[in-house]
Amino acid sequence: MAQYVEVEDAMKMSGLRVVLSPGVPGPWSESAKGILHVKRLPYVKVRQNVGGTNEPLRRWTAQETAPAFVYNDERPRSLWNDQLYLVERLAPTPPLIPAKVEERVRMFGLANELCGENGFGWSRRLMLIHSRLSDPNAPEAARKGAEYLGRKYDYSAAAAAGAARRCADVIEIFARQLALQRERGSRFLVGEELSAVDIYWACFAALLQPLPDELCPMPRGFRQMYTCNDPTIMGALTPALLEHRDFIYREYLELPVDL
């Protein structure tokens, strides 16, 4: 069972401290944990108050979300690419950013389509917010949570309406890239070695089809919410992409997942 410290205690510590949401299988946080696991980099898990006030976290990191990285007295890092560069500096081996510029450009481009603003994860989140706000039978607590996230992530009905197509576009790019790599004899999305984008894909695939409960126990509500039934999105998903998710978890990441 993961052990967390409170923000106020973490602020007094040195080393790498990582703000996470206990019990929540968020793909950004799971990706961060996966990268740290591959790097074998020690860190302290810091508790974000899920659904509550996070004023100490705001004072510390100038924002309230997870994941957030703080290393010694350096500036806090709340963006996925900033976090990746920090970890790469602290633990250069094994490298997760390709050395070849063409592969590096490809990796960051693909990763941004998953992790970046208006990317796959962002768009799936808009869909989840919309499902709560458009459901007249949604519990009041769920509706209030969705309203909060909607304000935070620029939700609108129009944005949600286009989210499924955007998700499908990203999945199709990944399917083509994986097929091309397999033709070249590579097991990875970019180049000949594991890179960060393989980890990002493995973790963000939870927003389509979560790992089974014996590998990733999660609250029933999250499993139902994350499981995607949209025909546009699921029509773009290939068996090879889920096989790649399973391969990365089996060979490189921690199982069962400890939220």
C-alpha cells in the first residue's frame, strides 16, 4: 500500500517529492510513477487532497493538480514534459528521451498528442465531464466535481462534442506508428529502445480499457467511467495497441499497480 506524506511535511524535506492523488488512477500520475519506476529513482509520495481544498499545495507549487514534482529548492514542475526532463537529468540511465534528433522529435510529438492540452487525455476528460453534466441522474457530488473540472479545463458542450473524433485521430496515429515500427522489427513506438512515449501510451490506455482488477484495483466508479464505449474511439483502437500496453506493463512497469 502506497505511503503518502502531507504537503506541509513534504515542504520541509529535500530530494524529489511527487504530488499524487491517492486511489485515483489518473494517467498523468501513473505515467509519472512509471517513468520513476523505470529510472529506479527514489522519491516521496505527497498527498493531494482529492476533491477538497489544496491551499498548502497551491502555496508550494502555485497550482492544485497532480502530478507535481519538486526537487530540493528548484522550481516546482507540474507539466509532463518538464517532469520528464527533470527525471532524465537526475537519472540519465536508462534514457527515456531518444538521443537521435529525428526520434526525439517523433517521441515528443506523439507524447504531446497524448498528454498535452487538447490531446487525447484532455479530450477524454472533457467527455467524462460532459457525461456527468448531461446526466440528470448524476449524484450531486459528482455533478459538483464535474463543474469544478469543467471550469478548470475549459469545458463546453461544443468542445465535448468534438472530443471523440480528436481522440480517435490520436489513436489512429499511434496505430500507424506501431505498425510501422513492427514492420521495422522494433517492439517500441519510437526507435529500438523503450522511450517515455511507450510509458505514456501504456498509462493513457486506461482511458479506453483499464487493466483488469487483479492488475490495477481501482474504485468501481473509476473503472466504469474510464471504460470507453464510444464507437468512434473504439473503432480506431487496434488489438496491437492494447498488446503494446500489456507488453510495456509486463516488462517495464510495476504490477499490480499501487494507487
